Amino acid sequence: MFITLFAITLFTSVVVSFLVNKIFSNSIKLILSKLVEKQIAQVFARYIYFALYVIGISGGVNLYSLERYLKNSDPNLPLVTLNADKLFLEVYKTFIETLQSVTFLLFFFFLITLVSYVVLNAMQKLKQK
């Protein structure tokens, strides 16, 4: 049952990361194209997509949480059993944690690009004067 749980949580985090990538890919490309030239924007966008997968999967599949189904921290307690209710809860937790992880990354990306955009616009206005 543990292998099933691991496979389902991994699949869930990959799907959520993929969907977030698809939803925000146009926005990422558009923002980057306004800040840097096209070739650099494409390379940087590819890196952001990769980072979304890595952050999403590592944030969604919590190995420390899954370890409790394999071994106990206290040898006097019985091993935690996995049933359908716990499986559903773990999948839901994976979904939420994946979204939280990629949301943090996207927020950081959009914050940095917003600051960059404001700085570039201010520099252009100063050059025009």
C-alpha cells in the first residue's frame, strides 16, 4: 500500500505542477519578453518551468510524512497503518502542498520581475530627460 501511496502522491504533484505550468506559461513568456530580448526570455522561461516542476514535486511529495508508514520514531508504538481515509488525506495534502510551493515560487518570480520592470522604466525615463 505504501508504494501505491507514493505513486499517487508523485502523480498528483506532477499533474498539479503541469497544470500550473500551463496556466502561467503565457504570462511568464509575456513578462520576460518585456524585460529581456527574445532568446534570453525563452531560456529563462524554460528554467522557470523546470523550477516549477522541481519545487512543486519536492513540496508536494513530503517524504518525511510518508516515512511514518515505514518506520516508527518510537519503537514502543505500533506502525501507522494506511487505509483509504488516510490515503485520501495524503493525496489532498499533496495537492495543497504542491500548490503552496509553486505559488511561492511564482509570487517570488512576479515580485522580482515587477521590481525589474519598474527600475527599467525609471531608467528609460531618466535617459529621455
